[in-house]
Amino acid sequence: MSDDVKIKVIENGPLRVSGAGLCRIGIETNEHSRPTDYGAERDQDHAEAYSLCRCGASSKKPFCDGTHKSIEWDPAETADRRPTAERQWKVAGDGFEVSDDKALCWHAGFCVREFGHVWDLTPAAETDEDKAQIKQMVQACPSSRLQYREPADSEAIEPELKPQIATIDDGPFYVQGGIQIEAADGHQYERLNRVSLCRCGLSENKPYCDGAHSKADFKDAG
């Protein structure tokens, strides 16, 4: 991917994006109110480079309107900067493995269905259908908390995602396709295929989302 495609965290300010597409998506649920997939993408007009609100108070969401300069909010980046491989714990299945990095989680809920949790389903999987279901649940995770390997000692099998930012209705920015994210101090965060960034201003794991938007009843469906 070109180095021109990146997200830069501006000190005490927004996310500055260059070279990446922007869309909106919702999260679809089943009859048991469990998240299962994403809705259709709705493209958003944007410039080649644009600024996304990180404080949660812009009147032009998802874009920044400068409100961060006039309100009290905590912009500090506090996320663990170690590689995800150093934090993962692993659950073994029959010929495959699921790894889990809780530090990236925002409780989107794709890992839980009415028939069980990924961590319980993995060691009990017996059929190809079981494995396919687990793989789908893992790859729907928008934060890279979960990764799927088959065989277990191979590279993680990732969904094919084009480099873009998807604004989740009433939720975080879902950054797809391995876009480089740069901290305000110049640190290069690990490049991941799927990661979610805070846009409500309340996460205690910035720049990543930790689910604080749900507790605060953050609203922005475009």
C-alpha cells in the first residue's frame, strides 16, 4: 500500500486522513439481537485529505468542525503500543486456532451468538461447517481482537478489505485494509487489516475504541 494512504492523530485534535475512502455502515443483527454482519456501505463525499472528529462533539460528524478547541475532553493516546502478538492468548481447535487480544476490543459482539461464544465453540468444532461459522464470526470482528489460523502455526487468515474508513452508525471508525495509523508523537502503530478508532472522545484506550460510546449513548447515524 502507498505511504500516501494514512491516518495521522493530530495532537489535541482530529484524525487527519489522506488517500483513503470514506463510507458509512450499520451493524445487522439476527432475530436474537446478536450482531452478525454489516449493512450496505453508503459512500460519503470527501476531499483527498480530510479531518475526522475525535472529540465526539462536532456538528458536522464524522468530520471535524473545530469544536475540540472549545470543549474539555481528553485526547491522550494511552493504548498499549506493543505488537498484538505479544498480548494474544490462543484457543486451539481441530486443525485451526483462534487468537484473542483483549486490548483491542470494543465489545462489538460478533464473537457471541445465541449458540455460544467463539472461545467455547472453537475446541468443540467438529465439522467444516463449524469451522466456517467460527471463521465468519472472527473475521467480522472490527478490531482485530480475534484472528483465525488454519493450520494453527500459519499466518492469520484475514478477509479481503479495501483500504477505507467505515463510519459505524452510532459507533467508532472501522479502519479497513491495513491503513497506517500514526500517533501525534510520530509513533507508527502496528498496521492491522481491521481496527476501530474512537470518535466519541471517551475511550480510555485512544486512539482505539473501547466501547465507551455505548455507555455514553453516543449517537450519529449520519
